[in-house]
Amino acid sequence: MTRPARYLTTLLLALALPIASALAAVPVIWLPPDDAEHTLLLDALKQSGIVQDAASATDTPAAWPEALRIRVGGDGLPRYDVEARSIELPADYLAAAVRAQAEFEVERSDALKRGFDVVEYTLYHLLGHAITGDYDVDNDDIAEAFSTWLMVTSFPNGGEQWLENVHAFGRASQKLDGPLSDYWHRHALFRTREKQLNCLVFGSNIAHFANLYPGLTEAPDAAQGCVEAWQALDAQYRSD
């Protein structure tokens, strides 16, 4: 078994997060935009369905905090407010994510899409923190693993979308200048952690992802380790 897969399996088997009855879709609050740029970006984000899908994806056996909500807009940094049971996804962050991806993409439409990938990764990551009831970066490994499971199991193409999200956020992690550089750096997805998440997705359906992404694992003998890591994760959150 490769080191990333062994790491993930050990981590997941050590966790004992609570299981409870499913929660209805989490309410989403869209805050008024501050300026024209925020108006356009928030409208585009709303039309994409990313936030609404995330709010509905929480219909799982995982024990979500009572009165959990998602607030989109405003300024500041993304976070899970433990006291308010609120996931905060500021418009400032959305704008910064799109601008950062513009440095990697030729077309503005591609920069917008990749920026939305960063926002989607962040949103599901924050859902992972909500399930632990803790926003400390020491819980990032748990948040990342749970958000991977949530994406893969909630949508028919969730695995493919998560791979795009992880890649886009990994690129944002290298952005160490600008107003949100500290957030991206503190929650960075460098190569090793990105490979760990890719391994989980790969392990969820070896044949499917090996066909779509032949280079997802570095060696064929790593596949079994990815399968075991995924099975441990799935067993933890899957309802009986």
C-alpha cells in the first residue's frame, strides 16, 4: 500500500464521527452585494447551482449541527462559525478566486469556471468542518476526506467534479500574494495532499477513473490501497 493510501486508511479508521437521521436541505442566505462586480459574480454563482446543490447534498446519515445554514456574500474570509452554526462564503473570496485563476487560463470564461471550482471546493471543505464542529486547520484532513465522500456519493459526476475542484484549489494554494493568500496558504493543497484526495476518488470506482484519468495513480500497485482507503471512508458515512 502506498503511503498516501495507508495514511488515509489509518486516519479514517481512527475517526468516530456521529451518525444521525438525515437533515433537510440547509437554508442558504444570499447577502446583498456590495458593488457591481459582486452583483455579477453572485448572480453567476447562484445560476450555477453550486451552493444550492451543496445545501441539498447534506441529506446524509452524518450528524449535522442543528440550525446549520450557509451565508453567501459580504466580505472577510471563508469560515465555519461554530457558535452561529453558519458557513460563511464571502463575495470577496469568490472575486479573488476568479482573479487568481485568470493567471492560469487564457479565456475569461475558463477563469470563471475554475474560480467557481475553488469556491465549490471551499464550500464542501467547510461542510467537512461543520460535521466535526470545529474550524481548526488541524481538522483539515478530516474535512477534506468527508467533503470528498460527500461529492462522490451525492452526484453522478461528483468524482469528476471533485478532481477539478481539487486541482483548481491546489493552484490557488500556490498564490502567496494578494488579500486572500494567507487563507489559501494555511489550507494549502500541495502535491502530496492533492494525491491523497485523488486516491480516494480513484478508489471509489477504479475502472471508471482509470479509463478517464490514466495518470491518476503513479503505479498500478497503488490501486488496491486507494480502494481500501475509499472503502474505509464509505463505511464510516454510509447508512445501514
